[in-house]
Amino acid sequence: MVTVAIDVELDAKGLSCPLPLLKAKQALNGMAAGQVLRVEATDAGSVRDFKAFCEVAGHELLASDEHEGVYVHIVQKGAL
């Protein structure tokens, strides 16, 4: 797991695709460039979704890990 200062945490557990990603996008919209978002989700599809989204949107996916059915994604907002 990556050790960075987390600026915003989002609990998206229990939400199905595409809601974890949509909630993350909303959170990122309210954040400054360089800030870090930590998202917890239970949807296995979120791993693929966050990877693709970060590549397209210019954010950096610092980590994407799973522990006991909870997927943790750590995203650093890009300078868009």
C-alpha cells in the first residue's frame, strides 16, 4: 500500500458500477491539482474503471489494492 497524505476519503462500498467512479469524479472536481483521493469500493469492476479513467483524465493512480473484498484506489488529481 502506498503511504501518502490523503486529502479526501470516499466510501463507495456497496455501490455497483459505474457509481464508485462517478462519485470519485465528483470528489475530484472539488479538489485542487495534486491533492489525493482515497476510495474504498466493493465492486471488482472498479479496478478496471479507475485505471482507465486515470489514464484518460490525466490523474495518477498511485495505488489500487484489494483486501478482504474491499478495493482501495488512491488517485492524485492531475493539473487539468
